[in-house]
Amino acid sequence: MARAAAEFGLPFADPAELAPAYTDVFLLNVYPYGTAFTDPSGELNGPEAQQVAALYEAHGYQPPELNSVGAPDHLGLCLGFLATGQGQDAILPYLLDWAPVCCLAVEREPSAHPFYRALAAHTRETLLTDYVSLNTQYAITNYQLPITNPQSPEEETSLRDIIRFFLAPARCGAFLSRSRLGQMAKALGLRLPFGSRFEVAEMLFASAGELEQLENLLTALEAEIEAWATEYCRWAEVYPTWRPIADSWLARTTDAARTLAGMRTLATTPT
């Protein structure tokens, strides 16, 4: 803790607090895995995770933690591999596509301990600043997230389709954690049971519809999407070489805003 405070300016925290705080933020709310942010399904252990595992194997990177995480594209493992100086032409562009977004999810996480929130901000700033210092040695356009357009709300789209869209950062441009969804519910006077992120989101939409709070929920989601888009725009200004990736994420938030606008139109159209 003393070293973290002295070298990185992070807030001091009682080590006894950090284990449960880690569980809360990284196991229950923000999943620190690449495919959670880059795969259109939003699920872990997608094909890219296996590509990362192959990259590790090719360079003999086998830290003990590799056997204790849910997938090889865990942010901590990726940063550890980056620190070895090996395979930077592959791992750095890959990390820059999603790691800053993952860090932002932690920074915006309502339940995150101040230490982890500050650590996420420091990690994000370091990644983006160090990339600029490399003077585009590794082409940022070597690796681009696929842009996946959602169905138009006017088409036959189920509630589950909508939820899957908004729970996949690679599609909507934002990460909605269980805690963030719960915060929205609380603001609307809704009570949600404990469950998976999908179950919490499904109950949030269903309860909002039943209690005539759907328009207010859409407003909350619009504000959340706008907050993420604002950060992407800011990063693009501060770190110009990151702009191509910022544009990819902004395209996703634009899709999300368009989807919410279509949902609002349907919600306010007399039947």
C-alpha cells in the first residue's frame, strides 16, 4: 500500500478491505477480460482469448496466475505480458482497443473501492500515454473491433435481444454492470432480486414496463451512453493517435443512442 501510494499516487487502503472489494468489482460487476468487451456476445473465452493464449505460448509466457483466471485475456495477464517486452506489436494494439474501456468501467462502477477506481484510472492513463510515447511504432489500425449494428427497434426484436445488445460493450459501446443497473432501478423506485447481470437487466426492463417507468429508464440509459461517448471524445482529443479506436467506440454509442430513440418512439406511440 505504501509503495502504491508513493509511486503511483494511489489512495491508501487497508489490505483487509481489498479482498472483498476486489470480489465486488472484478468478480461481480466489471469483468476484466478482453472478450467481455470485444466479442459481440459480451461473453468470456471467445476466439480472441484463445489467440491471446497462443501468443503467450509462442513467447513462453506462463505465469502461475494463468491457471487461476477465467480466461487468458485477463487484463492483469495481458499487462504482465506487455511488461515482458515480447510480442508488443500484437499485444499492445489489442490492449489499446479494450483495456482503456475496461478501466473506465471500473472508474464508473458505483460500488468500486476508491483504491481500485484510482488504480483503473492510473492504468488507463499509463496505457494511453505510453502508446503516444511509442510514436505509432505499432500501427493502431492493425487491430480493429468489428462494428455490429443492432436490429432496428421497428423490426421484430424481443426484450432479450435488446438486453443482449446493451450488455455487450462491443455492440452498445458501454459496460452496464449489475451495480449500475441496480442504481438505475433504485432511482426509479424499483426493487430487483439478486441474480446474473442478464437476469438483473431483464427484471429492470420488465419492472419498468409494468410500473410505467419505461420512459424514465430510457432517459437513464441515454444519459449513461452519453457519458461514455463524452469520455471517448475527450480521450480522442488528449491522445490523437487513439482516435481511430475512439471512432469505433463512438460508432457503437451512436448505435445505442439510435436504438434507445427508436424504443422511446415505440413506447410513446399509442397502440
